[in-house]
Amino acid sequence: GGGPGPRPPRGCLQRRLGPRERRDMQREILAVLGLPGRPRPRAPPAAARLPASAPLFMLDLYHAMAGDGDEDGGPPTRSLGRADLVMSFVNMVEHNQALGHQELHWKEFRFDLTQIPVGEEVTAAEFRIYKLPSTHLLNRTLHISMFEVVREQSNRESDLFFLDLQTLRAEDEGWLVLDVTAASDHWSLNPNKDLGLRLYVETEDGRSVDPGLAGLLGRQAPRSKQPFMVTFFRVGPSPVRAPR
Amino acid sequence: AARPLKRRPPKKTNELPHPHKLPGIFDDVHGSDGQHVCRRHKLYVSFQDLGWLDWVIAPQGYSAYYCDGECSFPLDSCMNATNHAILQSLVHLMKPDAVPKACCAPTKLSATSVLYYDSSNNVILRKHRNMVVRACGCH
């Protein structure tokens, strides 16, 4: 598109590219843009499905990063600052656990991290889960804590690594953002190991509460309110591209 | 003997676009000898034309621009010319076969961002530096 194109040097015959050359040119542009190339989506093309929570959030980030985000008063998250690569993770497995005799409840989420680009610096990572007003715990203060499952043990409780604690009211509603940046140190050590995140809810007097009863939505929620994780990277200086 | 004073030709003033005004409204800018002077030209990279919109969520394409045009003497400040480019142009005038003119290249670049799906249907946002020409000049 655009204005008068560059004038071909004298004597240069302009000709149309053949289909194969055209595909090569497209691959070149993809390489310059650092795009991986058309994915073979497992599910029907995602674009055709209902807008889900992660794409909606990432679209806000896109507008903020592209400098269009003025109307909403700046980026939707403080982590965007120095990042030049942001990945959202929606493929996860969810376990709801309750240990009867101790009445201990938790929700556990497992993320496939094989897509994490190796060697990039993680500047921030957030776990986002939507909370509805709780109808079971009126006027209670709730403590939401998040741990990383560092190692599972067959004969005893798993080894956990504390990540974040948030305090809110049972009647609060909206996206709860938990900072899981500290877990990223382990990613680089075991790049192909799934990430396990465990979420507990307690009342002020230390009683464990089922996260679902506290209003926290899991994978069963509507697509636009399903939990997801977002990771912000600072990509190292782009490697000098080999001439093609 | 006092020679008759040669009438000096009137100083040519190059009416060149001010660098801070985006060219495009100076489409007919020509240097002294009718050539296009160095400036920024429109160039739109359309992801739609490239057939990528089923996995690139945003944008539909982006304005990359490009620099083109002559860096002919005199290289006024309007052409964003470096001192070296002015010197090179002078030496080019003295030895045109030995030293080329300065060339028209980007002097200011900015980033562009792309939002797309990866093969696991995760959504990725990438920012690419130096992908949009903001200003051109002679180097």
C-alpha cells in the first residue's frame, strides 16, 4: 500500500514472484518479526471461538504496549514496563482437593511450560483467577495464599514454596492477581517440568475453606472468566540473523 | 587589472520539508535538479495480504515506511544530514568516481507489537524494536 513505490533501478525488469518465492518472502518477514509461523491449532481456530479471558486480557496489553492504551489511563498491569514478550498460559489441569480429617481444602493448577522460550529473562509472572461474591461466608475476611508445588512426595505432603498472599472480603468480586514471579527461578532449572500452583483459602481464624465456596472460579467457569497465567519476558539482544 | 565583478547567481534556497513534519504532505518535494530529496515514504505491511489473520489477532498490518531520495549537495539541516554526510557529499563533488554520495537512511526507528496464537492456543504478545521508520536523513 502507500505512496508511489520505489522506482526500479534503470534496466531492472520487475516481475511477479512465483507462489514458492512468495512463500519464501513470507517466511523471511515472519523471521524478521520473530513470529513462529502459522500454528497447527489443536482445537478449531481459536479466533472463531468465544472471546476467552486470556485473549481479552492480552488484547488490553497489546493496546497498552502499542501505545493506544491512553483512553484507559495506562497499561492494565504494572509488569508491562520493560517486557517485550508476554505469554499467557491457558492450558492447565485443575485439581480440587480436600483432606477430610483435617478439613484442608485447596485448588491446584498445572501448566505446561514447554512453550517457555529458554534463556529469556522473566521480569514478572501473574496468576489471574476470577472471584464472585461468596454467598456462604458473608462479612468474612479471607486470606488467599498461593504456593508452588516444588516436589511431590508419595508418602507425605508435597514440598511447597510460598509465592503470594492476598487478603479480601468474602463479598468482593473481580479478577484476583497473584504474583508468581518467584516460581520462575525454578522454570529455568527444569524447563520441561510442568508448573504446579496450589491455592488455599482461610478465614481470619485460620479455618480452611473450599476455594469454590469462597467464590473463586476454576476451569468450569465461562470462558471469559477462566483462570490463566501471564508471564512477562525481557528478550535478550536479538541474535544476529544468519543471512538467508 | 580589476576584472569586472562576476554577477553571483542568486543563492538557491532549497525549500525542503521540516524534518518534524511527517513527509507525505510534501509529496512533490524536489531538490534543485528536479530529483526527489531524501525523505520518508509510506510502506504498509499487510498481515491480511500475507494471509496471517487466522492466527495473528492484532494488528491487521503495520506502517513500516521506508527512506528514499537523493542526498545531493547542499545537504541542508532539513535533510537530517550528519556533518560527515555533508563532508562526504563535498568530497563526492570533487571525486565523483571515487566517493559516493551520502545515502538516505532512517534516523529514528520505533517498535511495533504483534498479538498472536501459538500452536498450543496460548496468546503471545511480542514487541519488536526498530520496525517502524519515524524519520529519514542523509548518512
